[in-house]
Amino acid sequence: MISLRDMTIEDLWTIVRRSAELKQGSHQMCLRGKTVASLFFEPSTRTRLSFESAVLKSGGQVFGFADPGASSQKKGESFSDSVRTVTGYCDAMVIRHPVEGAARLASETATVPVINAGDGANQHPTQTFLDLFTIHEEFQRLEGLKIGIMGDLKYGRTVHSLTHAMSMFKAEMVFISPPSLKMPPAILQELDEKGITYTTAESPDDASGMNLDVLYVTRIQKERFGDPQEYKNVAHSYRIDRNTVRNLGEQVRVMHPLPRVDEIAEEVDAMPNAIYFRQAHNGVPTRQALLGLVTGGIE
Amino acid sequence: MDRAYKVYAIENGTVIDHIPTPMALKVVEILGIGNEGIFTIGVGFLSKRHPGGKDIVKIENRILLESETDTIALIAPDATINIIRNGKVSEKRRISIPATIHGVMECPNPNCATNKLGAARHFTLENREQMTYRCSYCERVAAVKPENLTAPV
């Protein structure tokens, strides 16, 4: 389980359906007797903890490291040697690594299933699975929705994966970003080739009246801006507050992969439109389903 | 003074013609044949197809595979390949850019596993007209550029 590019729409449906079954109480203990290695070569909070929670809740055991300093790589061991060794200790491997393609490389060496928990700026497929599951939970469908995606669209792996997945479900998309952080032309070209309708906007206010089903907000990363003042100007204009949400309409659901900094005002948390914490919690059943599927505990 | 031959004929081997000047050495480099025996290079011949001139590479006693000659199309899409056996052209080969590239293209993404973790270079064709390929590891799309092509690794 390395990249959304390897997946069919049927694969995505299987994960969404099994996640829903898990959340409703089915497939409990689907990892009984299984051991999962959690190899985080880069710090992570939500992804790592929700994977570990998923294993424990499903009756499996988990071991690994949360800090690359604790691995043999510090002693100079190659990444491939680390993978070749750990593959003999576990039934599945969850890997996060700062290098793009690391999970793919690991999957070529490992003899157990490898799950990509984020490889640099490339892919973070399990985030997309939980996003899809959450969207489906809200709307009872995935096809034909209108999704606004806002923030750092140039570098954000989460938004690239989500765009790819939603294009498989023929979503209409609205890309909201500062001019310097627009969606890369290669991704827009792919959407054109698939016949997906999309528009671009520079402010969330431009999306009011568009009847968005989902506004997916991501963090604008300070380190992408050379000029701190330019960042401040942009960050301020990309802050979602109660008024922004009201203008987008009662139907809109506000999502965020978290962590947020200040792009969504805390006053939004109490609105029924805000579903980002539920979205984060859905990481557990989604990862339970995925681990169960790859280890054979769920069919 | 006229010369009988600008580049001498070969008895057996492969002749690569219509390479745009000055890409002949690059062709030799990506074929990885630099240390494999005799090859002859002619540079800057007059050409109707290439206003800047054309180069020719003659490789003695080596019949290139189709997978090798298709790699040449990454640099010289109009090149023609003549296979010589017993002093005669036994096969004329048209080339087209390959569906996959192994080894000879360096991923331009410095943070790719091929550049950081020793993963084997591998690309699949993304767009034939634009001659772009997708890296199998970092999944970025890259246009083919001579500076990203090297000897096979």
C-alpha cells in the first residue's frame, strides 16, 4: 500500500466500506496474533499514534521507533538493510520517511506488506483513505461532490493525493490558494485529461455562492515564503472564521488534516460544519481496516 | 581535397545516423559502450534535417538491441539505425521513445529515493508528445533533458 496511483476505484470503495464496518463494531480483533512494525524515520503525531492505536484496538502488537535517532541508520546502516532485517520481525510494516519513494523502495525489499505513512512531499495515502471515509460518512456518497481545497496547493502532498482520489469519483473542484502556492500544472493537466471540472480562486470568499459540499483546509507553511511579511499577509487572508463558513452555506463541511496553526479560528470548532476532529478520529478505523486487509484478517 | 570516406565503413555492427550535432558523445554515453570496443564518431556533417549539422556513430562488432536503440530516441528522435552484417545493411530500424527508462535517466528531484537511498532509476512514459516520464519512486513527472541522461547505472 504505497501510492494512490496503484489503486483502483474498487480498492478505494473496499477501504471505505471496511472502515465503516470497523467503526460499527465489525472485524474486531482482526489483527489478533499479528505484529506490526511502526518505523517512523520522521516525526509524526497523529499518523503514528492512530496506526498504533489501530493495531492495539484490533488485538495486534506493535513495535518500532518514533525517532530516526533511535534506529540503526544513525550507525550508518542503509535503509534497505534496515527494511530487510525488520521484515523478518513482523507481519506488516508501516513506514514514514522524509525521502520521496522510500516506501516504494521498502516494498521491493520487504517480504511483508508495507504501508506508506508518508514519503516526503510525495504521498500520504492513508490520510486520503480517512478523508474519503469521512466524506462518505457525511454525504453517504463520494461521486459528484463539489470540493474546495484551500492552502498550500503547490507542495501539500495531502491535497495532491486527495485531488487524485476525488478525481476518480468525478468531483468538481475549486482550488483556493495564494498565486505563489497554486496547484502544480502537471496535476491540472491530469485533471484536464480526465475531463474533471475545476476552477481556481484566491480567497475563500470567492467560493461563497459556489455551494461547496466540502472545504478542505490545509496549513500554509511559513517556510515556503522568503519574506515573513508576505507570509503574514497571506496567512491572514486564508483564515477561516464563523463568517467565512456562514458565507459558504449551511451545507458545507470544513475538513483539515491537522495540525492547524491559525488557518481555522477556534470559534469554528463548535459549528456543526466543523468535522476535522471527527476526521482525525476516523484515522483509527480506517487504519484498522487497512491493516486487516493487508494482513488477511479482513477479506 | 575530397576524401574517399569521411567515416570509414564497418563490416559488422551498428550505424546510428541523423543524430543532431553535438549529441554523438551523449549517445555513446547513454548506451554505455564507451569501454566496449571500437566506435567511430563523425561530427557536424551537412544535413537537410538538422540545420545545425548531424553526427554519426559507428559501433563495430556490436548489434544494438531494440531496447538500446529506442533509448537513443530520448536524445535523437529522428536518428536512423542501420545494422551492418558482412559489410551490407541487413536491417534498417526506426526508433521511438521507450515506454520505460531504466538506469540512464537521473531523477531531477534531489529528494527522490533514487538519489538519496540508492533505489534503481526507473521511469514510465507519461506523455509521448511532451516527452515526459514519471519517476516510479518519487512519482514526479520530468521532461527528458540531455543533462539528466547519463551512462546506465
